[in-house]
Amino acid sequence: MKTIPDADSSEKNRNPFVNCHTHTFTGDHIPQFLGKKLLPAGLERILTIRLIINFFRWYYRVPTKWQYKRPYKAWQAFHFRVKWFLQKVPFITIPIAVILTVDTLLILFFGYLEGKYHHEVWFGYLEWLNRFMQNIYLLPAPQYTILRALIVLVLFLLIKSGRTLIIFIAKSLFQILRILPGPETKTYLKRYISIGRFAFHKSQMTIFRMLEKQYPADSRFVVLPMDMDYMDAGISQSSYREQLEELKKLRRTKPKTCLPFVFADPRRIKDDSTYFDEIKNCIVHENFRGIKTYPALGYYPFDKDMLPLMLWACENQVPVLNHCIRGTIYYRGNKKKEWNSHPVFMQSTGEKGKNEPLALYELTNSDFSTNFTHPLNYLCLLNEEYLKRLLEYYNDDSLYALFGYTGKDQPLAKNLHELKICFGHFGGEDEWTKYMERDRYLSENGFTNPVGKGINFIPTALENSWRHNSWFAIIYSLMLQHPNVYADISYILHDENIFPLLKSLLKKDSRISDRILYGSDFYVVRSQKSDKQMWADTSGRLTENELELITRDNPREFLYNHIHQYVK
């Protein structure tokens, strides 16, 4: 039961604005080989996070300052005059562009085509063109290597249409080029080059101040650190512990506006006997507001070493915010054998009355890491029957004693039914789209005006839910069934297509409208939109009451705990 006193509705006592999902970690906190298992042909060893960060640090320290100096201004004026002249004489520039494009095509591809197609009739015409261009001195002979290289360089630098044509032909001719870059590689490059524009800053304080300026004057920000030391992507320049100490200083400097969470990774809890106490110290004495988990980094949210922490959080109503979206930050190591099946959930063997562990067939990192992120995993915490199965799986006397387990047919002395959790990103915008498109599935319908409790997560139907239900429908069902389950709409806000469904969720009859939180995922979302753009889009599409709900009223309930009252 929530014990928060009613808020005065007057403007004077209005709840502050809260962005419930932001980041301030710097490039020094990101592992070097984040492109591992994502970029092809060992490219992650070249295109490292350190390279990206150092480029931006150099760029903003050196080249950006050139624009204020006399030589650069003189160059700008000269460059403009040249472009102005060329714009006025298209009868000169167009033929030059055509000649340079033809030259580049012949320089790059003639030798390859000659070796492969010299017997073809059409190649005779190409051979004539190559000889003709050289005879009239519009194409340097092969021995003039430097001059030919300059022609290619000028085309790629100055003639966009020619450059596009060359790349298209190269991909068509050479199979190896078709893998560079693929869709996932493009996502990686776009996202992390964009991140580099913020992460190149050396101080979390600098990044936080950039965030503050994009929101209303009374704003508060939940800051979520990232512990990536265990994701098997190399080491970072600065350890997570150093990141945490800097975040403590940020909290002390900005006690009113900075509301940090502390990161929990079961591998750190296991390796460092002091870290459990450090988590509690951050919340009790450093005024951190909650706990952050990121299962995609290689663990289940119900990991054995997480259970004591989850019980402590539940008993103190400390919120736990969990990453729940497919993305490009995930475990980079090899899949372990024990990850080929689920520790708790079962599936039918195909023979009547016989079951076996739920098989997890995913092989690539981007696929099998979603098994850790899957929202159904939280049944093992929130649902007492699944929690008992989990305890039986671990078969650990200390956990039995902690939860008061005395047998599968006996209730637990302590459970996690009231655990306050938040699904970060509400499953992802792709899962919202999937839900809206799946009108032929009975379990995926009826959520916009629910009369029941959503999907029935009975053991015999769990395999179907795991493999086929949208994450949106699963999260919605968990919110209907558990009063302390929240979801934030961070990152997915960049997609304008979510707003019709979001407005439906914010109606009172959705029965979850009081547990949806505004979040932006600053600065990770910058590959899509700026925070100020997303806030402008959101405030333009939602009513004043809807905005008040997700940015002021619901965060007040979410951030309340038994250790600290919610402070304005």
C-alpha cells in the first residue's frame, strides 16, 4: 500500500517535473571494444570507443577553434567565391563532373572488368572508351598513379552524385563490400558516433548541465549509471567504481535536481563482498533514489546474487529500474551452455504430461541477450509460485532461510509481490507496433479497455507467451496484476507513432495510467532526436493533464521509499 500523503493541488505545491530516465556517464566509462560481435572482420579493434571519443575531444579542442581565426575566415571567403562562380557556370561544372565520374569509374573498375569479362562483346566498347579518354588527355595513363589517385580523391570530396554512383557499383561488383556496412553496423555507427558528441566530455557535471537546460526550470532528473565492466567488451578508461564516486559528487553538488540510481550487477556483488553494502550506503546515506539493472549485459534479473538485494528493495519500497528493450548494448562474450534453456520456465516435450526446461535456441549475441531482457523473467520475482520454483532451482539454504521457504506447497514467509519495479523503455517501440498489428491473437487484444488482468501466465501457456506475445502486452499484463509495476517511455518517445496508443494508456480506464513515467534516455537517444525536440513533441501531442500525470504525479509515487520521503 502506498503511504504518501495527498499532494496539495495548488500551483504552489505542484509536484516538480521529473525526467525518470537519463544518463551522464562519459566515454571513459565505456568499454573499448563495444563493436565486438557486431562489427565485421575485427573492425571493433580499429573503430574503438576510445578512437571515437578522442576524435571528438580533439575536434572540439582544435578544429572548432580554427573558425574564429583569420586564416580560416579567409578560406571561407575564398571557398564561397569559388562556389558562387561555379554556380553561375553550370555549362563548365557539369561536364567536369561527368568527366571526373567517368575517369574514376575507369580507374577503379577497368582492370577488374578486363580480367573477368574481356571476352564479352560489351567490354569492347568499354575498352574503346578507356583508350579514347587517354588519347584526348582526359584520363591519365596507368603509370601516372598519383594523378589518377588525385582524380578519385577530388570526385569523392566534391561530387556527391558521382561518389554515390561509385559506391553503388562497387557494392554490386564486389561481394565482400556488401557486408560493409549492414543495417546493424549502421545502427552501431550512427548511435555511437552520436553518443561521442556528448560522451567526449570528461565530467558528468558538464553533461548534466547540458541536460538541465533542455527542460522546465523546476525539473529533476533520475540519473542512471552504467556498469559495463562485465560485458566482455574490453576495459574502459575509467572503472565503474570511479564513475559511481563522481556521481556521488554530482548528487552532492546538485542535491535538488540530481536523483541518481545505483547500478546492480550480480557478478560485481559476487566478486566484491563490499558492494551489497555500497548499494545500500548509496541509497541510505548518499540519497540515491533507487537501483538500476541491465540484464542484457549477461545475467537474469533473478540471478542468485540479486535476490537478497531485491528483497531489501522490496521491504524498503526502493524502486528498481530495469532495461527492457532490444538494443546494441549487450553481452559480447560467447554464449554459455547453461543459457540454452531457461532456469525456471518449462515447455512440453511433445509427449502428453511431460515437460522440460524452456529451450532457448538463439545463437548470436544480439539474439540470445534478449532472453535476459525478456519481461517474462520478472514473474520469477513478482509471482510467489515462480519465485518458489526459482528457489528450488538454486537449492541454496541461505536463500531458503532468507525467504522462509519450507516446501513447494507452503507459502513463503517473505515474497516479492510488492517489489517496485519499472520497465525502462516499455519494451521498445517495435513491440508497440507488433502489439497493434497482431489482431488475430486473442491474448493480444482487449488491453486498451481491459476488464481482466491481461495475459494469464499459467505454466502450461508460458512457452507460447515467451515466444509469441509482444513485450508490450506482457508488460501491460504485469502492470495490471502487480500494483507496484511501472514503465517509462524513454527512448521510444522519438517515434511519433507511439502517441495514439500512449494517449489510450493514459486514460483512467486503462488501469495503468498512474504508473507510466516520462523519461528521455538522454543522451543515448541523441542518435534519433535531441531531448528538447522530444519534449516539444511530447508536450505538443499530450494534454496538460496527461503531461502532469507522467512528468509530475506518477514520478512522485515511483520515487517514494521507506528510507527517504519524496523531497521537492
